[in-house]
Amino acid sequence: MRPAFQIIERCRKLAAHTEEPGFITRTFLSDAMRGVHADVRTWMQHAGMTVSIDAVGNIRGYYAGAQPDAPRLIIGSHLDTVPHAGAFDGILGVVLGVELVELLVGRRFHFAIEVVGFSEEEGVRFGVPFIGSRALIGDIDESLSALAADAIRAYGLDPSKIPDARVTGTTVGYLEFHIEQGPLLESLNLSLGVVTAIAGQSRLDVRFEGHANHAGTTPMHLRHDALAGAAEWIGAVEREATAGRDLVATVGKIDVRPGAGNVIAGSAAMSLDVRHTDDGVRTGAVARLLEGAKQIAARRGLTVTSELRLDQPAAPMDAGLTEVLAEAVRAAGHADHRMASGAGHDAMIMVKQMPAAMLFLRSPHGISHHPDESVLAQDVAAALDTGVHFLEQLERTRG
């Protein structure tokens, strides 16, 4: 269990590098990331890796294979956080990857190993997620490069070298360790879960427009209350999600104008987040919800508009590499539980270019994106043991 405790201790050490004293907040290439890079570099070098930082700020530790032209296995996750985060989301996967290499004590495989700490996954600083992993697959376009260029230069990096961050040559695949960020594994009393797919996401802005008026003098039957229409629709969103297997739908934000207690709401603008591993189910649900919004608006004398903000397709993990991971879980003495991820992860970007597999660790109380986020040492040990078996299985089957 000692390596597991070391992993947890290192994650908590990285949590001290923050933009907000008293909280864990670390966005893309903020000054707080410099301390993270310094610590991770030290650990990578101690594990026998050659360390570099690419043009978008990904820290990359390379552990050579038995032959100079060996294909590469990439193990990674992200080092940035949401505001007021926990210590393990993303960071655990990077630290665990470093520890896995350290446990090899110089042993070489037919494949090289590259551990990557992605500079950005959460999308907090610029509203665009996955900058780190997108750079590795060559998916940074001119508009995104321009958006991040000043931050990249301020960090001492050169945005013109972003194309050099792309992975070239032969790859074995990509492996990501990550906390579940939900309650399912805990409800099943399981340490680990093998991810089969990452859910697709639809994110929209929806706005009901009515007519603001005096709350005391306007009869109920003559009102055009945007908030009342929005409230009816929010209930419809919940009913749609509970009627569909594994569908989740959330209205997480609402902005009511003019926002006074004695004024009928003239407008209500909301977010909508819909997720499912089947894109047909997801887009069908969105279509029904928007049609329902139109019907509510028509009946109440309102207007409704919507704007699509994100249409992220579902990302199935690679079947072959997932089976290797599942075999490693069983070899480590744990249940081979398969599950989908409702949250987005770097693996959904990496799988566009190479085989990808993902392993979840139990999240105590299902808490994530919160200071109370935690892990159990026994689960970290289980994941690390699985990682060792994963490397051995790759060596046997693909060597």
C-alpha cells in the first residue's frame, strides 16, 4: 500500500499550487501550474523519464522501450482544475502513471511509455475544453491557437510550435486512470470500473421571453410570465430524462430578468445539458424538449429561442484495448465491471487518433469538483496493480 499512499500524498501536494489561497483553483497555464510542473518533472525524472513541456504546456515524461523505434503507449490525464476543485480529478491519473513507471525500476518493454499531464481539460480559462489532448492529435485550429496565444507566450512557450506537440510514429494506444466522479461504484462496493464509452453531450441556451409587468395589478389570466413558462419546461426536462434509460438532462443555470420580487418575469434564460452514450437517443431527447418548449410558449403567449453551444458525439473506447484492460483488472483480483462515463475526459479526444481505454476508481460519496473529493488507498492500490498487469498483458500479447 505504500505506493498508493505516496500517490495520494503527491496529489495533495499538487493541490497546494493554486490561484486562490484556501481553495484548489488551477486554470490553463496559470502561474500555479509552474509549481505543478516543477514537482511532476522531479517525479518523472526520478522514475527514469526524459521530461519536456510542449507548446500548449503539456508536461511529457518519456520512458524508452527496449528498442529505439518502439511504439508508444501514452498514459495521461489533466492537471488543470475547475474553480474550488478537489485534489484528485485528473491529477490522480497523471501521478498514478508516473508511479507505474517508477515501479518498473528500469525494466524495458517492447513499447515505450509516455506519461502526459495535460495542461487543460476543463475549459475554464477560455471556455474551450481539451486544449492539452487536442494538441496531441493535431486538432488545434487557428482560432483556438489565437485565443490561447497570449497565455502561451506569457508562460514562456511558443505558440508557433503547437504543431510539434502532435503525436507521431506508431502508438500502442492511450490509457487513462480517473476517479469516477459519481456514486455508482460505491453503490456496488467496487473499487474499479472499466469504461466502455464516454457519453455524448448536447449543451444549449434556451430563452423564454414574455412581458414584465406589475405583480400586484396584473391578473393571472392576462400575464405572460417567462419564469412560469420556464418552470413548466424544467419539469418537462426532468420527466424526459427519467423516462429514458441512462439519459441525463440538467438545467443548471437560470437568469431571470428583471429579477425583482414584485415584477412578473419578462425573460428567463437557461442552460440545458443532455447526455447519453447513444447519440440518437441524445439528439432525439433534445428535439422533443425543444418542441415541448415551443408548445409551452405558444400556450402561455411567450416566445422561445434556443442556441446550440456544444454537440459532442459519444466516444466508444477501443474494444481491443478495453479487453486488455479488463483482463488486467481480473488478473489483479477485482471484478470486471463495465460502465459508461457521463463526464467528458481526454480519452474521448485521444480515441479519435489511437486506441484508448479508461479505468475508473471509486469516488467516495460520489463527490467530485468539490473540496471534499477523495479517494481510498485500497482503490488506488487496485488501480496501480491493474496498471502493472496491463503493461504485462501488452508485453505478452503485442510483443
